[in-house]
Amino acid sequence: IAESAAQALIAAAQLHGDNEPVHLTDPVKTWLSCGAADLWLDLEDDMWPAVADDLTIYSREVLEQTADMSVSRFARTYKRRAQLEADAAVVFDEVDVLLTPTTAVPAFAAGGPPPDTIDGQKVHMAMSTPFTMLANLCWNPSISIPAGMTSAGLPVGVQITARRHQDQVALRLARVMEQARPWARIAGSSRR
């Protein structure tokens, strides 16, 4: 579904598709360490653990698991992040945008938890969203656009990720896709 939508966008925007593999420092491993450090940097002194019940299960678990992170581990996480940023810069020296599925699994409840099994294999729940981590860690503008529905009626998205500071590219391509393949507004109404 995501591949079909990506091909439709490539045709509608008259892009040149390139199916060469993208090589990056493991974004999931980087997210699991740097994402935690970022969460800690965003917390004010009196927020943790007072806000624990307000967080998603994933965010809460990450904070719990890294509460005693050492300075040396903190430094290693940022070295890994710097490597991922360098890897992303190399990719975007060669291409203008990446088109990926938004998630690696069918849609799951927004409140989580993400699935911990993919294709029958037990994985860390962060493996369900590896494609979103480039935007979160490297500041690459990304937007998820509707690609279609699974046979079970679950939404599938295609993520457009552009070079840093090229937000307009991702937004323009999303608009091209919306015009080429308008998506239905299917959200239910709470008004009765």
C-alpha cells in the first residue's frame, strides 16, 4: 500500500525514483538512547515522576529505564546521534526526499502500546516506528500522508522526509499527493 502510494506521488510530482538502499546508523538504537536524553532535557525539575501517568507507556518506560544514566553513557548517545546526523547528511547530498512507510506495522492505537511482535518475531516496541526517528533525531522535516487502508480497514501512511530546513518541499509534495489522490475524511464525529 505504501509502495503504491509512493509510486503515485513520484509520478504526480514528476520525481525520479531511486530504490538504492539507505544506510544509516541504527535509528532505533539511537532513539532509544538519545530520545531518552532528550526527554530528560525537556523535563523540569519537579516534573518527574509526577507526570509519569500523563505520558505514553513508551515515554514513561524510557524515563524509568534511564533515570540513572551515567555521563559516559550520555556522551555515547550523543556520539551515536552525531553519526546518524552525518549519515543523514550523506543521504540528502544524494537525494532530495525519502519516501518510506510511516510505520513498519499496521496502525495501532494512538495511546499505545506499540506492538512488540513484527512478522512473528519479538522486537522492541520502538521497531514499529523506525522511519519517524530520522525526523525526531536529525531535524529532517517529515510529514505522513494517507496511503490507503489495510484489508482490516486500518490506515497506512507514507512519510515524506526532506533535507533539513526544507520544510516546504515535504509540504508541497504532500499537497501534490492530496491533489493526485484525494483522501477521504473518515474520522468519526463526536457530535450527535
